[in-house]
Amino acid sequence: MSLDYLKREQHGFGQGVYEQSATQNAPLGARLVLEDGNGGSIRVFRYAKAGGTALVAGKLQASAANGGSTTVQKNMTIPTIASPGGYQVSVTAVTDAITANQFAEGFFTVYDGTAGQGVGQTYQIKSNTLASAGGVFGLELYDPLIVQVHTSAKGSVVKHPYDSVIINPSTASGMPVGVPLIAVTASYYCWLQTWGPVCLLSDGTMAYATGLAASDAVNGAVEPVAGDLPEIGYAMNDAADTKYGCVFLQIAP
């Protein structure tokens, strides 16, 4: 394997941007920068895991559909006070059963309460235990609590945005997260491009320098910005409807 390949494709992660893997080779959301040109950092990628369906090259991907037990639980009661300095918080599932590590690498936030009860805090989740619907499950955090999380507070958990990504649906269910350069098998790990020039499917006519947003009519496509659609970048060339144009992506630098 050439040194140039290692420099451009792996950057110490052991998996290139044109490779997929059944095993995880980097933390979810890990940032990789390709040095395009003379040391210039123009393309950025984030490490992701595909959801239950395959991903398609040149199509916009989104975070897992928001809601239910799959991606988020909010307004959960806190059965036991979690003291400052500790790494564990217990929460009560709202309605759905929770599997072990379902929210690993995701985030815990204090949804409601007062400052003294811990409201407004955010911590990344290292692991979680399982629970039946309405049961208590435990969170192990990467960092120690700075302020207590009181039993009078309420908590929320959300999956990592690069965990179980899907082709962006025409009816938005998550947030745009990036574009794969290759086809990716369901549940495999890959790099999604989040910044810089990339090929993307066009819904309607793509005109040079036009601002682009996630399409509200064609899964995985982009269209000229209109209304409150999330803007994801700018067209670098013209492209006809159903064709693939070059887009300067601006999701995560």
C-alpha cells in the first residue's frame, strides 16, 4: 500500500473514504480531512453507521428518523439523585422498551427543572442498560456530572446523529448529515462527506452558484433553496433534473 494512499485515504483510521466495513474502525462522528491540492483542506468527512437499509452513492443522507424508542426519549423522570462528580444517571423510559447500548455514543440532556436541579446540562453517553417499557435504565457518561441531576428534573436521550443514518426522505424525519462516495451495505460503517465538492442527485434544475436544500419531493436529492428547507450547500455546475451535479457541501466543516 502506497504512502500516498495512506495519507489521502486512511489518516490513521484504517478505513478509507472509498471503503465500507462491517466492523467499526473509528468513533462515530470522527472527522477526516483530505488534503486536496497543496495541503489545502477542502473536503471533510464524518464516520457513520448505516441504518437498516443500504446507502446510495451521490445521495444525501439523514440522521435516523426522530421519535419513538429508536432515536430519542424525552421528558423522562429521574428516579434517583445523581450527584456531581458521578458518571451514572438513571432515567425512566417513557413508553418503549430500551435495549442495551441503544443510545451509546449519543447524548443525555436535562430537559426540565431548575439550574440547581441540573437543567441545561449535556453529556455524551458511553453506554446504557436495558429496560422494559416504563422501566428504569442506567446511563454511563464519558464525563463526570458538574451539577446534580435531581429527582425533580426531567431528562432526555438522543442517538448520535451519525448512528443508523438513512437516505434523506422527502418528508423530513431527521437532519441532513452527509453524502457517501460509495454504496454502503445496511448496518456497515462508512465515511460521509460533509464539506466540499461532491456529486449529488438533483431534483429539478441545478444552476451554478444556486443555494441548495434537501429535496422535499425526491429521496436523497437536493433542490434550489425554498421556504424552510435545510440548506446544505451551493451548486458548482449546472445539472438537469434527475442528473447528478457537483455541489459544494456545507453541512459540517
